[in-house]
Amino acid sequence: MPPPEDVSTILSKLLRFGIKPGLERVDAALSALGHPERGPLTFQIVGTNGKGSTAAFLDSILRQAGYRTGRFTSPHLTDIRERISISGEMLSPESFSALVREVAALDGSLRIGLTFFEFLTVMAHVAFRRAEVSCVVLEAGLGGRWDATTVSRPTVTVLTGVSLDHEEILGPGIPRIFEEKVAVGRMGRPFVANLHDPSLRELFLDRARSKGFLPVLSGRDFEARWEDKTPRPSSDGLEGKGRRLLYQGRWGRRTFSSGMTAAYQVENVGAAVAAIEWSPLPISLSAFREGVFRAAHPGRFETISRHPSILLDGAHNPEAMERLLDSLLDRFGTQASVGWFLAVHSDKNWQRMLEFMHDSPLVSQALFFPERGNLESVRGQWAEAREMESYARALWEETNVRIERGAQESLLDQAVRWAEAAPARVLVVSGSLYLVGEVRPRFVTAPPPVLFSGNERDRPLSEDA
């Protein structure tokens, strides 16, 4: 079934509005709709990296406990409908299309001028109210203080961490970015935070005293660590049978097995479990265990092929790349030969990402830089493949690392053939979730129909990736 042309047109036009921080527009729209965001018990997740995975763990645990959930997340990989789910299921194309038209009519009649992300936030809250969900999980798009999800009244807030990203919008430096994210703390409500930097931990506790939120801090109030050094192997499943972790928190010590096994996922499990522990919801141990095990988040350290070994991860900034490298070392060790199929948005510090790759004990033997086309509308959105190739050649100057660039489809063919040539080789597709979303359908068939993929876009379909 082809998508209704007017729906594609509406969404495409919204992308041209760009990012306009502020809460007044989305609040005006939700006010006109009777404030649907004020009903369910809500978790809001902010942070530079790890928000989507933490949201997936939260949503999965709540569903295993029998709650009807709504989850709002971004960006999507294949279909825009992925961003709004009811108890783990996307809206039907008909329902999603009807909501697009409805919110567009409201926006036009009131002359609000919603941005793309604000528009989807309003849609999500309307969908959740009509589905009569009891719990909502909201992943912030950008920052926190002025993010559209901040109009909600969360029972628990989660901060997954702070690193340099979106400085052109949030301000320069970690302290400024931290202030934008910690500003979402609510007086008298728990605020769960994964923070390692001692100065940020002190700042977080100081803001808790001045703002009146209840600080729940990793390493002090809860802690999670892997018990298994590597994931247990599976004879048929790509992601294995899970990986055991030990969690210590409000209700004592517990063990879980996670189906998402990247080294960095242990912190996201910990934040999700702590958030529910500090909520008023009664959750059984079996629901926690099943929820952690069954949680899935495609495109995040996702193995899509074992022969050859191909892995997808949307690491799109230096901290995320550093975590990905740690996870690859954790999974494969230094004996693996890694090839990279890499494209990065031009506003990211891709030079630092390449430097991390070069300096890692992980052996990189091939780098493939896909050219993103020469249309005027996409220039400036992606770092130039030629420039990335040149930088990489300077870094790996005295080595025999293979470095290629070319048209995306033919270059991907080359990269796959490279991975097939030796059993110890691992091909990693990374640098952007948008690249992952374009490559993934070649290996994993998306359920039809795709309402709006994002190929129609002239700018990224998210304000956070």
C-alpha cells in the first residue's frame, strides 16, 4: 500500500523548519488537546548516549509486569512509525496517517508552527491517551531544558550520561551541556543518573539540593556490572542467549540476563532498573528478569550476520565510538580484524572518532567511506567521504590498512566481500543511525508497508543523531 501523498508531504515540509528550542509551541498544541500528556505515569530519559537502549529496557520491563505502555523514541531506522509504539507495537499505517493529518490540521488552525520533533511528540501523546496506556517512556530528542518531551510531568527522570555533542545548540563544553540536561529534574521526584566524572557527580548533588529533586546516583545508590566476560554463544540466534549481570540497588542484590550484550549496555540496564525501583510501581522480580532479557533495540551493537560477521552500531559521536570500540574488544578481543563501513554527519567530531579507532588495541584492517551523493540539498549534512579518506590515510600512513571510498551500494558490496575473505574478519557499519537504517534492510527485511522511510528527507529525521 503506497503512503498517502499528503502524509509524506506534511512530514517532508516539517523537516525544513529545523530546530527551535522552546516549550511554548508543543505546550500550546497539547493544551488545545486537553493535555493528554498528564495522564499516565511517565519516565523521561535525557542524556548524550544510551537513551534509546534505556528506553527499550524500561518499556520491556513494564510490559512484562503487565502494564500497557507507550514509548516515544528517535530516530527511526526504516519507518517513521517506529518512533511511537504501544506495548511494543507500531501504529498501523492508517492510524499513523490519520494522526499526522489531525495534528497538522490543529497546527495550521492555531498557527503554532510545530517543528518536526514537536509534531511527533504531540502525536505520541494523543496516541497514548487513545490507547489508554498506563505508563509512558519518553526519550528526549535534544538537550533537556527546552526539549519537547519536557512538557510532560515525569514521575522519574533518567540521565544516561553527558558528553560533547550538539554544542552549537546546547552551548560549548561539558558543564553547559550538563546544565541543559539536569534542568529537567522535578522537585520531590527521583532523578536517576549515570555519571562517572567526579565534578559532574558533585554538580548533580548540588543541583539536587537547590532544585529539590531526589538524586539516585550510579556508584552510590545503585550499581550494575557484567558477571560474564563475554556473551554466551548461541547455536542459532545471532545475539546469543544473553549475558549475566549483577545489579545492586534499592531492593538489594539481583542477577539478570540481558539479551543486549554490548559492554556499554550494562549501564543502561542499571539506569532502567533503578528508575523502576524508585517509581511507585510494584514490579515482580520475574518481570524485571524477563524484561531485561527480552529488551531489544535494533541498530545498537546488532549482529545481522555471522558468516561473514557483520555488526551494526549507530555510534555517532566520539564517546559513543569509544564505547563501541570497548564493546568490540570485549566481544572479539584483539585477534579480530575489523573493517569499518563509516559515514558521519558533518557536525560531529568525526576526526576524533577516527583517532579513537586508530589508537584502539582493536586491529582495524579496512575502512570504507561511502559517498553520500552530490545533490545540493544534502551537501553539508554529511562529512565528505574524500575528506574522511584523506584524514584516515594520514592516521594509518605507515600501515597496510585498506582504505576505500565510493558509491554506497557498490562500496558495501566490496566491504562484504572483504569480510567474507577470512573467518576472523568483522565488518562494522557505524557513524550514524541513518547509515545503519539504510544498510540494515539489505540484511533484515522490514515488515511492509513502510509508511515514510526518510529517504524523502532533505535533512536528518531527528534532532539528536
